[in-house]
Amino acid sequence: MACGIFTKAQINRVISQDDNNNTFAIAYTCSSMKDLHQYQVKFSAALQEKHIVLYGDKAVAFRTIMEVIEVF
């Protein structure tokens, strides 16, 4: 959020019978694909490196781009 690109962040706990409540999904929202690209070019590598330093192989991260179709 400190990079100023994202307008919202949401932390979710993944609920599953196979999990022990230690799986989380974090979703970031930005205004446009152009903003996302700016984040990827300017900030993502440093954030990914920080994640590796802090958590090593104890936490897995993957990235997925989703488009909001409709909010109810």
C-alpha cells in the first residue's frame, strides 16, 4: 500500500477442512491495468524479495490478476 498504486487491500483467511487456519489470501485493488503495470515495473521485485527474506520457504506466494465484473 505504501507504493501508492493500490486503492484497497483485503486480507482473507482461507477456510478448508484440510487446512489448519494458516492459509491466507491477500487481494489488492488498483484503478487500472496501467497502474498495475506501473506497480509491476517499479515495485513488485522489491516486495517479492522482501517476502523471501522474511518468510523463506515457510510461505508460498502466487499472483493472479482478476477483473471485477460487478459488485453487489
